[in-house]
Amino acid sequence: MTRTTSPKLTAYAGLAAFGLLAAVALGRPELAVLAAPFALVTALGLALAREPSFRSWSTFDAERTVEGGRVALELELRSEVAVPHADVAVALPEGARVVDGPNPALVRVGAGQSLELAWRIECDHWGAYDLGEAVVRSRDALGLFVYEQRVGRPQPLKVYPSAERLRSVLRPLATQPSAGNQVARNRGEGIEFADLRPFVHGDRLRRVNWRATARSGELWVNELHPERNTDVVLFLDTFVEARRDDAGTLDLQVRAAATLAERYLAHRDRVGLVVFGGILNWLTPATGIIQRYRIVDALLDAEIMLSYAWKDIDVVPRRTLPPQALVVALSPLLDDRALAALTDLRRRGFDVAVIEISPVPFAPHSDDGADPLVERLWLLRRAARRTAFHSLGVPAVEWREHEALQSAIEEVATFRRAAHLARR
Amino acid sequence: MLAAAVVGACAVAGAGELALLATGLTAAGTAVLAAGLWRGRPIVVPWVLLALGGAAAASFAEGGDPARTPLFAAGLLAVGELSYWSLETRLGRPAVGGIAARRLALLSGLVAGSIALGAVLVSVARVDAGGGLVLESAGVAAAVALAAAVLALSRRAA
């Protein structure tokens, strides 16, 4: 707790002293009478001042929420000394704001009494917040001293990035042996019809196609595509980002990754994560709701950490990148180390798709005073980087702020279909 | 603001030949108070009280009724308290009821107490206790000691 004198104390003490001395100097008792109330208030205030001691408990109604979600914060204050006047302000980190409830709240607390305050807090940006602390600025009865104390206990609140609605996601070229929702390219037990073939010993009777059998006069059976799951690795390039005020490419990367992870996990696919940047972070592919929380928690820790050390894909543990996994890279394509790693992955036979989180909206434009020639050269260089991926058979599509992620995914799917046709 | 204007107007009314000086001090004090409250600057309050006190002193210089002095003193205290109240509560919104009522009651008590104290002081000043160097020295010593005690207490408390 800190205690400071209020301007009132200095002013009243000064006025009292000045009035009394002036009364003596000028021989005018009226001046002493004028100064007397200020001396009286000062003396009373000094005699009656008691330092308040607050005990507090703060609680949240949720440990996690999504961007734009609201959580209720309740604070209980108890004071053994009467506090006639106090301002209670919730300590808010950047990105959080009070949407309901007075902040600061003007309260009084009786001696030995408790007071409950409640606020609703909205977090505009994903991340991990420490909330629950408040600052109490109280005054004594006559307002001569100001006491400031932090109350409450900061508690972590995780704000998850809001996920976009996706109609479809990228289908990997290969599936895994476990059951899932993706129709495999190979044939086996499943639902989707694949082809007809003559009956062989051991085929089940239920697989006989009776129409084809009746037409040909010999037994034909249906071949089916099995439903399998896939392995998807979300690859976040966090070497550098382009940022403008409160938005940047990292925000878009995290939102896209959260959206894709949620969608793939809903389809019973195994999803892994590689955060490739100044700090390397990874999650081996797994499925289920727990993996979803793991991924989102890992995404909350994603940050741009400046590093000049060269890193290639060998630093990523082998089990993080299972064979035949689809690697969806979310990158602003600004750092050569990430580009080299993605190229390396492709050359190792991984199914790679690059969604370029465009840094162009966050960069200065020629309208803002940037050299138009420099801007043009930069854009050409970015186009060349995408073309280099295309030449490797890797779809690289640009996704910009305020565009639907679905459009980028459809563009990647279109590229993959076109590449598939070209191979034929 | 209103309290300051009332105190100033009373001072001007009793200032006689010094009415111009009292008017100037009142106008300046009220204007500075308005600006200070508008900008949220508590530093202006003592200067405003000094100006209004000067206006009140001008009315006594012309041989005004000493019985009015406690009323002026209480008025000045009310101006100071209301000004600081206005400056302290401009950010917070009340979360519980009764804060304003309690503070108003406290302010009324202070004003009443200062009137009573002033009345006692005025009646003491009317008593002719004679004069002389010894009494004058005792008065100076008492005033200095009181001022020093208040300042020392406030400094120690800070």
C-alpha cells in the first residue's frame, strides 16, 4: 500500500498558517477567524486518519473464452476500518475492456463490512491475460490522505482466437490406416462405391452387385473406398511478421490455424502443429478435443522472436511430421529460412500446401510515401516466390485480411486439381 | 462555483470603498476556479481561497461587522470542500448508494463546526485583555507554534 498526501492537506495547512501569521502581523483577528476552519479540518483530519487495510477475493466465471467473449469478474472487498470514499478500478491489460459495471467504481465500506463488486470484461484480442486485480484508491474521512492498494489475485484467462466457418477443407493426397471421415483413394471396406470386379473366393455375399450379375450372367462384386483419417500438420512461420497497429500477419496465422485445427479435428483427423520461428514449438499429431485445446494453447504462446540463427527442417522432431501427412503452411513468406524449410519438406515427398498470409496490407504503400518502384519490386519478388512453389507442385495462394479463409482453401484445392490433371 | 460567487458577492457588498478590489479578487478567483474545475487541476483551489479570503478581508478593512466573519470562514471552507469533492469524484461512478449524502452531511457538520469555532474566536477577540509587548509576543509565538505544528504534523503524516 502506498500513502500520499492529497493536495487538500497542503492547501489547508498552508492557508491556515498564512492566515494566522497574517492576523498577527497585521493585527487583524478576523484573518485568524478566516483561517481557523482550515486549521480545524487539518487538525481533525490528521487526528482521525486511519490507514485502511483491505482483504479481497476475486473470481471469474470462466477460465477461457473466445475473442469478443465476455467474462464476469466478481471482487469482494472487506475492510476492518471504515472507508468513506474509495475508487475501485479493475486493472486491465491491453486488449481487455470493461463493458458492464462502473470502472472505476465509487464505493464506501463500513468497518468490518464486505462489499461485492461485479464487472463484465470483454477481450478483443486472442492471447493469455492476467485478470482479477484491482486498484483501490481510498481517502480518509476528511480526504487529507490518499491510500492506494492493489487487491485481488491475478488469474490467467485464455482468450482463444475466433474460428471462421469453413464449408470444406483441403483433402490430403494420402490417408492413414485409422478410420475417419475422408474417403481414401485405395479400395477396401467402406461406403463409397469405387468399381466392379468379378467375384473371387472369399468375397462376402453382401458385396455382390446383383444388377451387374444379372446382366453378365456371372457374379460381380462392388469395390468400395474405405473412410480413413488423415494426418495434418499446421506449419506456422513465426520468424517475422508484418504488423500495423493492432493487427498483423501473426494474428491472421493464429486465426487460420485455429480454424483449420478445429475443422480437421471435427473430422476425426489427427492434427499436429509446428511453430517454426525464433522459438521452435511443436505438437505431435493427435486427435480429439484435448488435442484441440493443446493446439490452441500452443497458438496462444506463438510469438515473433527475432533470431538470426539459420534453422532448417531437421530441427523439427521426426515424429512431428508423419509420412503422408498434409502440411498446411501458414506463412507471410518473408523469411528465407521458412521458405527453405517448406521447399525441403516438399522435396522429401510431403504433401505441402502454402497459404500465404499476405503482408501487403500491413506494409507502407506508395500512397503513404513509399517509393513506388521499391513497392513494385517487392511485389514482383513475392510473386516470384509463389511461382517457385508452383514449380515444385506446391500450391501457394495469397490470403488477405478481411477475406474468407474458405476462398484461399478453394484456390488451393483448384490448384491441386489442376496439377493432378496436368500429371495425367 | 456558486458557493464561491456567493462568498464573493457578500464580500463585495460589505467592502465599501474597497468594493472594486473585492470585485476584482472575486471575479479572478471565480474564473480561476472555473478553469481549474474544467481542466481538473486541484492546484488552483488554494489560490482561489486566498483570493476570496482577500475579498473578505477587504470588507473587514472598511470596519464591517465582525460577527459576519465566521460566516465568511465557513463559506470559504465550503468552497474548498465542494471544489475538492468535484475534483475527486469526476472519474468514478457510484457503485453503492449514500456516498453523496454522507459527504454532504460531513460537509454540513464541518461548516457548522467552523461557524461555532469562528463565533468563539470572535467573542474571545472582543475581550479587552489589555496590551503590551508580552501579550503581543505570546500571540506571535502561539500563531507561529500553531502553524508550525500543523505543517509538521502534515509533513510527518506524509
